[in-house]
Amino acid sequence: MIDINLKSDIIIPFDKIGDNGWDEKSKLIIESLAENWSNELQAPISIEEIENLEKHLETSLPNGLKIFYNTFGISDIGEELQRFEDIMWMKDLWEEDSPYGPDFSNEDKISLPHLITFSNYLGNGNMFCFHNETKEIYYFDHDTKPFITKMFHNVDDYLKGCLIFAQADLFGEVEQEQVEKWTEEIAVDLFGKDIVRKWRY
């Protein structure tokens, strides 16, 4: 199990999913999180199940996401990857002209028809989505207008960021607050201050 006492103990699991050793480093983080929270590890998802989801959505998933599902299933990555039955087109979450749905801006409406949800941010109603054409990652923040922000060029960076931030729960002799600070510093170096601020604050 990972035991973080120094900033250098924090693992950056990969540059790109599929790189040499990406699965070993990711597995160490995922298994450490499961042990820390006394959770069961999730089974890999078969290629057939992934292809069935793509047929249902009538579009392909980002390649990195498919590889992750096929290797680690719906694992705990610090944020809540959606079950396959919950993955859907964002535009279908609310009925058209629903008084209870978000008042999307004109800017939001450009990307909205292309977005498919796949991850919930801390269960607060915010979600991460991928673009059906570009496979870029967008963030839906129900508190801030415009509600939709492009965050990452690919899903690999999102999953990498989650696995880095999640290691704040694996603190050893140092305070968790210190490890949280270290993970944020690493994320800022990788993704930039603006992305981290939007994501975490």
C-alpha cells in the first residue's frame, strides 16, 4: 500500500494510458485506495460490454477510457465513474425547455449536443463529459455560468489527475493537508493553475 510521507512518494501514474508501465502504477494507486477504504476491487469490463455501450450511444468512447474500463472496470479513482447504465448524452438529462434544467448560455449550446457524461464530481451534480467527435473532456458545473468548460484534450489527463489527487487519502506520518497541497502542486505543473482552480474550487 502506498504510504505518502514526501512529495516524491506521490505517483504520477502515466503520461498516456497504454504507455509502458501505466497499468502497474495505476493498479498500485487503485489497490491502495481500495485497501484504505476497505472497498472491493472492481472487475475489468469486457470489450463486448464496451462495444455494446458504444452501440447504445451511437458513438465511440475515448480510446483511453476504453482501455481503462477493460483493465480496471469502474474503479474508485477519487471521483465517481458512472455505471454504464448511467452514461448518457448530456442533452437528454433534462427535457427541452424544462423549468428545472439549467439555463444554458449560447456558448454552452455549442458543445452541449456533443457531450456524453461519464463521471460525477463528488456527487454534487457536477459532471465530466467527453465530446463525441473530438473526445476532449468537458466539465459541467451547475453553479457557474457558462456551465460547460473544456478542461482536457483527452481523457488520459482527467484520469491521471484523479489518480494523483486521490493519493491525498494515502498520507502517512505527515498531515493529510500537506499531501493535498503536494498533489495540487503536481496537478498545477501538469495542467495549469486555471484548470486546477476550475476543477477543485
